[in-house]
Amino acid sequence: MDNGDIEGGGKEGFHGKLGRKYQPVVAHDRVVVEMSSMDPGSSSSAQPAEHHHSLGKMKVGTQASMGSEIRDSSVPADTQANGPPGEHKLELFGFDSLVNILGLKSMTGEHVPTPSSPRDGEDVSITDGRRKPSDVKLGTMMGVFVPCLQNILGIIYYIRFSWIVGMAGIGESLLLVAFCGLCTFLTSMSLSAIATNGAMKGGGPYYLIGRALGPEVGVSIGLCFFLGNAVAGALYVLGAVETFLKAMPAAGIFTETTTKVNGTISEPVQSISSHDLQIYGIVVTIILCIIVFGGVKMINRVAPAFLIPVLFSVLCIIIGIFVARNDHPVVGVTGLSLESFKHNWASQYQKTNEAGIPDADGKVNWTFNALVGLFFPAVTGIMAGSNRSASLKDTQRSIPIGTLAATLSTTGLYLISVLLFGAVATREKLLTDRLLTATVAWPFPVIVQIGIILSTLGAALQSLTGAPRLLAAIANDDILPILNYFKVADGNEPYLATLFTSIICAGCVIIGNLDLITPTITMFFLLCYAGVNLSCFLLDLLDAPSWRPRWKFHHWSLSLLGAIINIVIMFLISWSFTIVSLALATLIYYYVSLKGKAGDWGDGFKSAYFQLALRSLRSLGANQVHPKNWYPIPLIFCRPWGKLPENVPCHPKLADFANCMKKKGRGMSIFFSILDGDYYERAEDAKAACKQLGTYIEYKQCEGVAEIVVAPTMTEGFRGIVQTMGLGNLKPNIVVMRYPEIWRRENLTEIPATFVSMINDCIVANKAVVIVKGLDEWPNAYQRQYGTIDLYWIVRDGGLMLLLSQLLLTKESFESCKIQVFCIAEEDSDAEALKADVKKFLYDLRMQAEVIVITMKSWDLQVEGGGQQDESLEAFTAARKRIANYLTDLNTTAEKNRTPLMADGKNVVVNEQQVEKFLYTTLKLNSTILRYSRMAAVVLVSLPPPPANHPAYCYMEYMDLLVENVSRMLIVRGYRRDVVTLFT
């Protein structure tokens, strides 16, 4: 189908060229695919709609539900789920539409209840997306703008704003409002960018931060933000109750009288009782909780009742300012006066008493920094709308428009109010009348008192609405098992989380005095804002292909500036409370890291690691790595030569040995295995085997990755891996495999050819080889070894054998061992010179080792004292006999078939004298090893390369004779480069 077909569709859907009619995907479609198809061979333009036959409704869910749906549908029994056999479909692509069962629906993730924290192995099901009747979705106005406005426009504007203007002056007050407003504006811009970068579930800022910075950061900031919202609800409730009791003293149940001394006259003054605050506060909290328990529908009905009187009171204040005259309505009010404006322009910071009244002997000293801490709570609340993201119809439209509208309108109101308050009264009046807003309000001061009460109650309502949804979103992500009690299904109200939030709020109300907690709440809000800004900064800076926000007005530099401003404000308010809040967030972070379930959310850090890895790989270039920067990257062959127990993907000791090849755990290992067969038939088996092998690596705490290759034979699979595995200079440089000790015992005649072929492949591919003999006895991290690590250094290997011995010494199991280096001298006269040269070489390499030189004469079999010679001679005789029988069989077969001498499908050339020489050489070396290194913790010896055109069986006999009676041995072959260097 072409674009014209799609664009031409109206509300009735669009028609493809083959006659099928597709319903367009809209924002709230159910996960049910409805489609009607033309009869085979009919024309879409000629047949009327009534001639279409219905395929019914196909619902994707469990097998049981699918079966019931098929039985209830109108599809004939011989009709498949995707249509009749003769129906025209896009057979080439394997789907009959973009809106197939797992097409666009699963990509949006909005209607498919996938786990919030996706992990491998979790089942993803698609159920009926029919929305419950109680699942009321909100628009921009009621879902975002009103909650934000109610949270932002609070008590500080009514009782503290005019005082701030008097203390800081008009100029610095404008700077103060602009500074705090810039912080929330930049945060709103970052929030808008992230929120429009895809479908958004419940949790608001937690969801955004968690998906951008990872689950640990998201949960730590999210829980702090939840706690801040819950305690802030108590603050708002106490503010409303205190204002009510001051307006109506007679409503107090308990009375507290204090004596105020004014000169020589003392008079009793009634003050608000803390018990009254507690009782009324608990009653108000219970009423608000009942409203919240009523769900989104009840909140929507009540919210305007709180907001409209607040907006009306603000309007009355502005009207009152314009109608005010000199000393009217009270002394100190000048009306809008240029003289007052000029007089109040400059700041006049001074000491005040606890009530904020200027006092030369006061204990409170005010500065601009202190005013930032006092005023900033008046601009918080921009997350109130995003907290309810699960209840929004369209998060990508509502959150940016609603949040920015609320931020800009309240900031504009504050800036205008600074000018109006600075011009309407004297500085003395601004500093002494805390309720100047009520004094100048038109027509009655009580309107402002009602506005204060309702604004604080509205803010408390929004806090008690957003906090439970935030907690439920964290619980639904299934990261912390302790939060599983607060999980809720999609569309349901978080009743248990609401109850828990109410208990916290009521407990804080009972405490009454929250002066010590209040700054910490502000820190939690700022911490959340900084998290949002850093999330947008990281995503914008990395600019991954998935970063395509609809909100285009963003840049990483603005997000970084917003985060810096947030952190600066935190320290301006109080460095001590900043440290406390950061410490609490850090503790939660580490708790989540230790106790939380791992989840991959595709966060920005993963993208950063990926880009960093790519840049690092490019910076390494294609040239060889300098020996000083050489790291072993072992390619570990996990496929056993025999059989392992079921569900055991790898020899248990291979990971222990891989860890011994790393210094302090640094480096990467690649564990790989080969499945025999056809790739198309065994692809799923390979995936399951790879997952099983990866689990084993993780269990063994080995840094590495798992790879499974399907190939017709082990030889072909190994050859392909050796050639292609890795990228650039991160290609594996050492192949590690287990020595096939069982090949003769279990009569595995195919092993010699495979083993020799693998060694030859490594030599051709320029890979070092380490073959482990005695892997069953290899020690784990807790088995301490004593004795020596003996190196039989026969050929030049670039220093790999020396380096491996030093790496072994860095492990706890071998740190008590000493290194002995055995060198072979052809003549006795060369022994001392060779020993001196090797000692000097080891000294320059900073390696501590004892050097022992063995001359060729000491290999003489007739030397006395030879228990080990007897053992070696016995093995030597048996090997020579088996080789002779093998060669006899080869010759007999060749003569019988009148063909050249062949072994393993290849032409071979056998020189019996050469075979005898090879056997004799391995005999002498094995005898020497048994003589000097029988009690060694591990023996390292050079790997002899397989002779060209030589039967693989003969080479295996040489190797068996070499390792005979040696319990633990590493057979090492380097490659054409140095891995150690003498120079600094």
C-alpha cells in the first residue's frame, strides 16, 4: 500500500490495495483487532460493504481466552486466524497488516500490560483493553494545570510575599522571583521534553528519572519526592488550621494564654493551642483522605471549589491595591505611589524577632540567601500534574502545556505583585503587617483569609493525591519487594498507598512543629527537579536514535543550567539540610542496589556506556596494543569433550581459571560453546543455551559474556569463531580450552583430529593458546595453594607464560607460591651464561623468580635415581606400541584401497624416525617435570605445534606422554607479539 492509501482514510478507516479495510490506530483503541476482508477474488471498488465477511474479533491473551474467542467468533472451522487460505495477504512479509496481533499495539506499550521493569524471562500478555467505567481520564486543565496551580499558589503569597518585598526591596525581589522562576521554568522545559518522548505510565517524575538515569536513581529520588509530598500535605493542613483559628479564635477548644510585656504594662494574650492544631488538623486530614479515596472523579469535583475562591481572592487583592488611597484603608498604605516605589526599590536587610518584626536585638539575621529558602516553596508544585500521569488522557500534550502554563502564570503573578506591593505601602508597613494582602483586599479582608485556607487545603489535596500514585508506581515496577503491598492494577485507585500516605500526614500533624523538617522537604523537591534536569541533559547530550521528543524547545545546556541552579539553591537554603537530604537519597540508592531486583529500562547511562565503548574502541584503533597496555581477553571454549550433567552449561572450574587470568578482576572473558546442527532448526536451542551460560557466568561472578554458535561440526564452528569474534583491538587474544584427557579412556576417536585442527586454527589466526590439564583439581578462590609455580620456558612466546605466572600470584589461592623458571641449555658451558641472562631479564621485568637451568645431558635416561624415569618409560613404551599399531592399520588400509596414506580424510606423511624422535623428546621433558615439579602447585610448559602432514592421533600420543602423571598443568603457546616489556 502506498501513502495515498493511508492518507486518504477518513474516520471509517483506510483501504489497502488488496481490498482489506483497516481501522486507524487511535490513542485509546482496545487491544482487539477488528478487520473485515473481501471475499477472495473480489474487487474493493465493486463490492459493497455488506458483501464483506467478518473475521470476528480477535483478542490476544492467554491460550484459554484465545480458544474461547475463536469458538465464539464467526470464523468458520476451516479458516485460520489470519484469514482464509485463499485470501490475499502480504505473504512476503508474514503479516497481514501493521495492526496485527503484536504489531503497533505492543510497540506503544500503552495498552499492553508489560512489566514496568522488564526482565528476561517474564511473560508479557495482552489482555482486553476495555477501560473500566471508573477509570476517568483527565485533560490538560483538570489533570495538570489546576493541580499545579493549586500547589504553587499557596500560603507564602498571602502572608510572606509582601514582607519579602519590604526586606529585599523591589529590585532584589524581582531578582529573587526571576531566579526561582527560572529554576522551575527550566525544569518544566526538561520535564516537557522527557514526557513527550514516548508513552508515559504512572509515577510522573519518578517514571521519567528512572527511565533516564536507571532504577536505583529513580527509586531513591522517587521515594524522597514521595516523602516530601506526604509531609508537605501535613504542612499545608497545619497552615490552613492555623489561619482558621486566627480568624476565629472562638473556635478553639483549648486556650493558651501568654503574658506580653509592653513597657511597664503587662497584658495577657491568647495564643493558638497546639492541641487545637492537632485535633483540627487530624479532622481536616481525614476529610481530605475521604475525598482522595473517592477517586479521580470526586477530586475533579472538589478541586474547583478550592481553586476558584483562591483565584477570586487574588483578584480582590489586586483590585484592592488599585483602589487603595493614602492611609486608606489603614495607616501605612499609600496607594500606588511613585514615591513608595522609589523608597522600596533598594533592599534593607535587618534583624528581626521570631515573628519577622524588625528588632535590633532580634535573633534572626536575614540575607538574600535566607530569602531564597523562604520564598522557594512558593514556586514548587510543578510536578503535581505529572504525578497523576496515569490518570491523564494524553500525557504528551497535557504535561508540557499544563505545567508550563501554571509555571509562567504564577511567575508572572509574582513579578507583577512585587511591583504592586512595592508601590502600595511604606517599607515599615510591609515589614510589620504580615497580612497586608488581607488589609488591602477589596471589599472585605475575610476574603483573603478564606483564600489562604482554601489554597492550603487545595495544595494539601493535591499532595495527598499525587503522593500515593507516586508510591504505587514505584511498587508496580517490582524493584523493592518491601513495597509490593502498594501495587495496584492499571486503572485502579491506590487505596493502600493512600492510607499509608494519610498515616504519614496525620503523624506529622500530631507532631505539630515541623520547623526542622520543612527545609528537608524543600530539598526533596529540589532533588527531584535536579533529577529531571539531569535526565534531560543526559538524554539530549547522548541524542540516541530513540530520543525524539515532540517538545522541540529544549537543549542539553539549558537542562544542565537548570540542574546547576537547583543544586545552588539547595546550598543557598541550607548546606546542612542539603547534606542530610543527599545522604538519605544515597542510603536509599545503595539499599536499592543491594536489595532491589535488576531491571533494564534502557536508561541514559546504558546509552552513555554504549557510546563510551564505541569511542574507546575507535580510539584504540586497528594497530596492535602496546605491551604496557596489553590485557588478556580469553576466549574460553566451554563445550566439554565428554558429557556434563544436565543443566550444567560449562565445566564449573573454567570460570575459576578465567578469573585467574585477570589482575584484580579487570578484563573481559568470552565464554562460547558450539551446537552441532542446522542453524534454522537449532536457533531457539542456541538462545536458551546462551541464556543458561550467561546465568552460569553471573553465578560464578566472572566478568564476561556468553556466545553460542550453531555449526554443522565443532571444527567449522570453532574456525568461524576464531576468525570473527570481537571488534578491533577488543578481539580475543587467548583461546582457553580443557585438555581432552578422556579421549582414549572413552574411545572418542574423533577428538584427536578436532583438537589438532583447533590448535592449528589458533596458530593461523594468531591467537595464543592455553590448554588446561587437570581442570577438575583447579583450586577455587578459597582453596589456598602452597609450593611453587614452575615454568618450563622452552620457546619464545612473547612473555605470555611469565605474565600468566604473575597473574596467578595476584590471586589469593596462589599468593603463597613462589615461581621457578626452568630453562634448557644444550651444553653445560652455556648453563651459567643462560642463567645470568634470564635472571637479568626477569629483574628488568620486575618479576621475582628462581632460575634453574637444565642441560641436555641431564635428560639422559640412564641417569641414576629414576622413579620418575620408570613411570615415564612405561608410558613411553605404551605410546610407542599404540602408534605402531595405528600406523600398521593405516598402511594396511592404504594398500588394500590402493590409495596414498590417509588419516582423518587427509593425506599424511609418516616418518617413523621423526615419530620416534618426537616421542623421545616428550619422554625426556615429562621425566624432567616429574623429577623437579611433582609437588608444584601448577606447571606451565610450552605447547609444541602440531607437525605438518602428521596424523592427529600421533600428536595426541605425544601430548599424552607430555602430561602423563602431572596433576595440574597449563600448556601455553604465545603468538607473534610481545605481551611484556622491559621499559617503563
